[in-house]
Amino acid sequence: MGRLARLLVAVGRTLGAMPGQTAPLLEHAADGGRISPDEALLLYTDAPLHALGQAADAVRRRRYPDNIATYIIDRNINYTNVCVTACKFCAFYRAPRHDEGWTHSVDEILRRCGEAVELGATQIMLQGGHSPELGIEWYEGTFAAIKAAYPQLTLHSLGGSEVMHISRTSDLDAPAVIARLHRAGLDSFAGAGAEILVARPRTAIAPLKESGEAWLAVMEAAHEQGVESTATFMMGTGETNAERIEHLRMIRDVQDRTGGFRSFIPWTYQPENNHLKGRTQATSMEYLRLVAVARLFFDNINHLQGSWLTTGKDIGQLTLHFGADDLGSVMLEENVVSSAGARHRSNLTELIELIRGAGRVPAQRDTLYRHLVVHEDPALDPVDPRVHSHFSSTALPLVPAQRACELAGTNGHVPSCRDSVRDRCRGGLRRSNGRPTLGGAHRHW
């Protein structure tokens, strides 16, 4: 096969099969009919791209005829980078007793919550490493302190992986951990730790993490206690197309039983500073097709969030034409994904303009997707240059994935993510009496 022929085959696979082969199935799904995993896989691999997007958008328009697309203002506070799980895709963690490991004090967490409230945040997402030093009492004390100081903040935090870790460190079963966290102030679980739930790829990228079935069991137990959550998917770490759809199937089955997943949030693996070194990544087309199929497949999940942080603002905006009804957060602070190379930034004005530029009415929402402010009139759009996202305050200078492969030693060690941060990260996370402090020109949040 010649080069041109191979190119045409590749383009054909990207754009999909001829319309007649998938048109009846697209029509069925667009009308609200349930599709099977096999049918979802067929649409994902073979449906024409534009027809697939139109079908997903038809579902979105029927669900939300007001034409509103939402966003939220929140802050991701990463309370520790100490972790025993050592996921291969993670550039953020440090092993216990590592010189660069840190854990924020409760006072520091409260200070960051206060800054977030000042800038209009309604939600805090506490996420961090699986530190062996942090048991249930630390989380209870931290959540209670936040709720006492800032009762208006919703704590949409942690996830199934953290619950399993706390279970081990505190010798409790998962339902008991969930109950105690909820009593202490946790309002909602994030979809953290889902990555990909299917056994083969999950074991390949996170061999020390709980199984996908265990993660789902934690979420189901939370839903039974009245604690809702979101579900996520990190795509592009070497999974097959069928495994991508199987991830969706596993989530939908739990949702059929509990109805507790508020939204589905797919995003793409970031290749810098981690041991996977970018060997596999999802393309923008693959991501958009997944978003569209997710909207058609999840007839039982209300909301679908597009990612601009990992895919870029142009692709993020396009998700609003492929079934998404939410564009996520301004994200006043985020350290984990940006440590692995996500360098896209936005601000309040720009996020509103992205939504409006897609032909939608922007609205600020809360955690439960209730509209707080609907921006009907562009002349009245809020303008606050302080409300912007940031590059990770703890990330090291990035080493491109190809260069990282060249630098990696025989043990897969990438020097950029393990050498001393103090030697090469000016203005980032510094140490003061053994504790990290933000300083210098990169005090972004």
C-alpha cells in the first residue's frame, strides 16, 4: 500500500464510515434510545464525525432546550504530594520520605480557601497523594475546619482511591470512611482515581491502585449514603477503543442502580515528566468522538463536561457542539495535571466568551449545576482579571516527551521529575523550615 493510500485509509477511519452504515443507529440514539456497548463501539469507530456530533448535540438540545452552557469557579487544593501508589502517568507525586515531599498545614489550606471565596469560588476540590501519614482523623479535622470557616463552600473532594487508602491507614471499611467524611463536611465525591476502570490498561498504568470494580463499589456505597459524585475518564494511556467503551459501560451499569453520578468528565493523559513518557496519547479527534459517544451512551447521566485544560480551549469549545453542556472550571488552582504538561490557561472573561462563541448562553453554576448567574447580556459580563487559572505552582520545568525518552535511564527514570526542584524551579514551591511556601514570580493560583 502506497503512502497516499495509507493516508486515505487513516482519514477514512477518523471521519468514519459511509452515512448509511450508521445512520439508523445514530437516529435511534439521537431520539433518546439506549444503545448497547457494541453499538457505542461501532459509532465510536465508524460513524461519520459530523453526523456523530450532530446526534450528540441533538440529545443535548433535547435535555437543555434553554441553550445554556455552564461553568464553575472553584479551586483545586492539593494538600500533599506524598503518595505510595506511584501511578506511571503521574508527575506530581513524591514517595514517602522523599526530600521534595510536602503536606500543607490546615492553616495553609484555610488560607487558600479564603482566597478562593474572595474571588467568587463556590467549590473546593481537595485532592492529594495517598500519604501513609494521613488517616481519617486528619481528613475529618480538615473538612470540619473548612466548613467552620467557610460554610458557603461546597466540598467536592477526594474519590474512590482516597477512600480505599484511608480505609487501609485507619483500619475501617469503605462505608464507614464515607460516613465519617460526610459527617465532617464532605458534600460530594469527585471522580478522582477513576483513570480507566478496565483491568488490563488500569493495571498497566497504576498497578498499585485499587481495581476499577473496587473504585465503582466505593462510589456505589457513597451513592447509597446520599453522597453523589462525578465520574471521569483519562483517555490516551494505551487503551483500546473497545476498552474505552467498556469504561463507559462499567459506569453506566452503576448509574442504572444508583443514579448518583451527577456528570461525566473525560480528559486526556498529559505526557510530560512521567514514566509513560508520552508513548501513547489520544488525538483531538478521538477525544471529540468519545465526548459525542458518551452523550449518546449515557442516557442516565445528566451532564457532560468538556475539557479545555488538557485538550486546549479550541477543542474545549468544540465539545459544546459534540454533546457537552458544561465547560468546567476557571480552576483557580491545579497542580496535578499541569505537572504533567497541561499548560492551557483561562480566565473568567475568556471562558464566558468561549461559551458564547459556540452559540450558547453562558451561566455560572454551583456543584449541583444550579444556575447562579446567567450571562444573557454581553454588556453585563463580569470582568475580574484576578479570576484566572494558573500553571502548577509545584511543577518542574517540562521536558518534552521525546526528550524524556532520550534522557530516561535503564530503569525508566526521568531526571526532570526527580532531580532537585530547588535547583531548577525558580519562584515555584520553596521550603521554609521544612514546609513548602509559594514565592517568586510564579505565585499563580
